[in-house]
Amino acid sequence: MSDVTRAKHGRPVHHWRREVVELAALFTAVAVADAVANMIGHGPDGPALLVISAIVLLATAAFHIWWSRRHGHAPPTSDTGARPPSPERQAGQPAPTSEHPDPESGEGALWRMRTTVKDEPGSLAALCTALAGHRVDILSLQTHPLGDGTVDEFLLRAPAGLPAAELTRAVCQAGGTGTWIERADAHDLVDAPTRVLGLATRTALDAAELPLALRQLLGRCTIRSLPAAPVGGGGRAADGVPVEGVLADTVMRLRAPEDGVLTVERPYLPFTPTEFARARALVELDARLGPRVPRGQDVLTLPQGNAITVRRADTDDLQAAKAMHDRCSARTLSMRYHGPVKDADRYLNHLLSPRFGRTLAVQTASGRIVGLGHLLWDGDETEVALLVEDEWQRRGIGAELLGRLVAMAVEAGCESVYAVTQSSNTGMVAAMRGLGLPLDYQIEEGTLVITARLDATPVRSGLPYDEERLGERIVRE
């Protein structure tokens, strides 16, 4: 038994009262044991009682050993006082080895962080000091002025073991409010002016790039385009939206070219006036340049020997597309548009517009369009749709169009594409399966929705026919 039970100012403290009690308990136990031994030894059943007592003692000892091993004593969770605390602990600071991992222990993690601070001298300095205290490197900084504060957007490199919650807590203690943080990647290392100029160049070259450019400019958001004259009649989509647009917290509405409306939603993070101005400038650039589509084309040779041309299409091909509709059977049109055949022509102006996606046309040597493939921006999702004239079906045209459309979606950074068809449309099902990508199927009342995830395997164009079987020859203009 140790005579040291507590420490005070680094010196042991003795408790004489506890020792007296323990000595008295020892004498009492000896007296009780002597009395029990005399009673058992002089009684008629003494030997039997001794054997039973020994068995009970053994069983009790075994149970105690099992219980102590199963429920071991946990170490103390607080300082017992047996040693003086370190200077860091006396100052109330956490141990650096557990709370602040060494940045040299592993590669740093990239974070995008946004927080709001007061518009007063020293607020940004306090924020930077708090980040430096956690060994966080500030790679870039953008400021978004508000009426009574400033939204600071950081690109950070933090120690690999530093959790996001600890980083957010440090920023909040330094005066930041409404803090938002997410993981970044190497693409975010490009400075903001360079990124904006690149997006403007993409938009200038292709009108279909506007929704994608806005998404890359503003982060994860949902973008919906409404035409000036909605399909099915009704009022103008641009009614109620001024020329300068509308900004309402997490939603912005912009007057798109041709009097349409672009609605951009980002529920997880409000838009700032700076972001609104950037988006509006990009839309104005698109409107000033007018409709435009890259004029490249690919000339392919089908296994049957026919030469076809695959090129981008737009509203200039409206009459040729309507003529193809007239040559298609009612069954082919119903499988594509899932509605009355007589209404098929009404959708073409919307589908061919580069404002709502990209369209590929298949053209014969005589200049007749025999196939159309659409890649449509549907909010934060992407839809693919195919239509091939009856006489040109089962020649690999649909698979060729689908492969090219999905490759465009991969290039645009889409995570998945989906196709809406009928369960009896075996050609579309086979074309989707020919992509070699993971597929999800949903069937409801005869309508089949097939979703392909694009983050698994690179998409090959021309499936199920490869380049050797197609005898592909490419002519670019």
C-alpha cells in the first residue's frame, strides 16, 4: 500500500486517518475468520462446509478475474495533479501534436473558403493571422464588397491532417461569419482573371458554351433556360425580368439573348453583387455576338459503303429537320418525342437552338439530313436524345451520334447523362449499353430512363463500330 495518495505543490501528502481505518479493518477480519474456523471445526458438518466454502471462493475469484478483464479500468480523462501541467496547458493552449498536425507530415489539402467580415481596418488582418496560426497558406484572395461588410473568398493550402471544422472554428473566432468551405483541386489554382478570360473565349466561339461557362464561373449551381416563346404557347418567358436582370439572394435571373431568360440557382451559398456583375457581363457578350456554331465536320464511311457527314446543327437547319420528320414513320417519331406525332415539329426550334445545348446532324452526300442527336442542358443534369430516319436505322448512326454527344458531355465536365425513351426502343437501349459505362435504369408506366455515369471510363466514339470497321476518314473545315 502506497503512502502517497495525492500531491500538493509537488510534495507528497500523508493521510493518517485512512491508515488507522485500514488497520482496524484488518484486525476485525482476523477476528471474524477465527470465529468462523472454530464454528466449522467443532461442528458435525465441518469438512463439507469447508469444501463448499472453497468452491464458492474459487468461483468468486474466477468471476472477478473474468469481469476485470472484460471491463478494464479506463485511464483518467483529466490531469490527476500528480505532475505539474506544461506551460502550454497552463496557458490554456491545446497540445500542438494532436490539434495542429505538422504540415510536413503529408501533402497539404486545398480548400475553397468564403466568409464575411466587417468592412473596417484590421478585419482581414485578423483573419489572416488566425489562418497563419494553423499553418494555412493563402494561395489567392478575392473580395466581394457588400453594403455593410465584405465577402472574402480564399484558396487555401492547409496541413493534410487539419479538419475543416477546426479551420472554420478558427475563422469564426477571428470575426468571420457565414463561413462556407469545400475541397478544391488543381484547376482552382488558376487566377480569377485568367479563368474569366478563358470562359469568355469559350463563349465567344460557341453559343452552346454559355451555360457551362456560367457554371464554371459560379461553382455548383443549377441553370435553366426559358425561351422567349415557350413551347405550347402562353406569355413571354422574359416578362417581369428587366434588362439589367434580378438578383435575389441565392437566385439570379438574367435576360438571355433572343429575349429568353436564364435562371441560376445556388441554394447552398448566396450570390454576391460581384458575381452577378460577372455573370451579366458574360451573358451580354453572348448576346452581342449573336447565334454562332463551330463549322467543323467529319466525313465517315459506313460499313455498307455509304458516306455520311457529321456536323454541328442549329436553327438554320430547321427546314431540313422538318423534312426529315416528314420522312419518318409515326412509330419512330412517337419513340423520340413521347407525345402526339403532329406536335413533333414544334419542338425543333427549341432543340436546334444552341442556347439550350448542342445538336449534331448526320447528312448524306446529297445534303439530306437523316439523323439528329441532341445534348441538352437540363438544369444541373444533361439529357441525350437521338432521332434517325427509318431507312438509315441499324447502320451504326445512332451509336456514332451517341458516342460523340457523350464525349462532348465529358469534355464539358458533366457527371452523367440520361436518355428518356420507351422500353420497346431496343436500338436506344443497345446504343446506351454500347458506351461501356455504368448504367442505371428506371421504368415507370412504359417510360424508360437510362442514366450513364461519366466518371468511370472514357467514352469511345462510333460504338458499336470502331474506327477500323467504319473506315473513318475525317475532313475538318
